[in-house]
Amino acid sequence: MSKPDKYINLVVKPCLPILVLLMVWILPAGCQKANSDWYLFIEDPRCGTTLHAIPVEPGDIFSLQYIHSVTKSPVEGTFMLTENGKIKPLTTSYTTHGIGLPVERYLNFKIEDGLITVYHEEEPRENIRLWATDLSRETIYLNDQRYPLFTLSDSNLLVEIFMFRNTE
């Protein structure tokens, strides 16, 4: 192993989670949302590694898009970030119903131009946990940015998405 490789493996890789957190709090104010002390964290819950820490504001809406593993068709969920640090499901949209997708007679939904959109009425949740895989290509879209979760690991990756407030 070369000297640079040894340095990367012994020093850089173990420090990456700390470096990501430091970058979040050290970034110049102009790069962050004005007066934002909230972040949307994307972590690997098995080891606590922070994969992304994205400045957000309560009321921001993000989408989670993926390819359904059975029907091979696109699915999009939209979520709103609440004032008390929770994630409220808003809609799920898809063209082909597949296992695990919401569709019940009592649900509020519409069908327009072949797109089924279900409007959620459940309470906000603390987090979202999902497996990010190359097969389903999970990607988050937030504030005109794209965060492809499936590219964060060479194998299937358990991901937890939650809000965090920096009170320091």
C-alpha cells in the first residue's frame, strides 16, 4: 500500500463523519439558508455515519424518488419539514400500482394523465428509513439540489432521514 493510500485509510476515512459535521457549522453564512439552524440529516444508522447534512427551514418540501423494485416504474413521495422537527408525508405518485404503494378506497387520491397521486393524512413522523440500492435508485430532491442516495455505497445501504436542530 502506498503512503498516500495508507494516510487516506488511517486518517481521512475515519474522520469523514467529523469533517462533514464541521463543514456544516463552518460554512460561510452566504452558503446556508438565512437564519437556518435546522438540517436534514441523511445517515447510515448502522454505524452513525452522516452522509449529508443539508440546511433547511421548517415548511421546506422535498421529494424522494425511486424505481419500484417489482413494477420497475417510477414512484415519487413528497414530504414537508415541520416546525417541530418532524417529516410530514404529503403525497405519493406513481403510474403503476405495486406492492407496498398506497391504494385503498378510503384514501384521498386522483388519477390524471395516467398518474395516480395519493394525498396522505397521517401524522408527521420522526424519520424515514429505507434501503438505497442501485436497483431502485433512491434520490432526494430538495431546494433545487439532487442527492442520489444509491451512489453512497457499493452495496445496499440502510439510510435514515431526519431533521436536526443546531442549538449552539
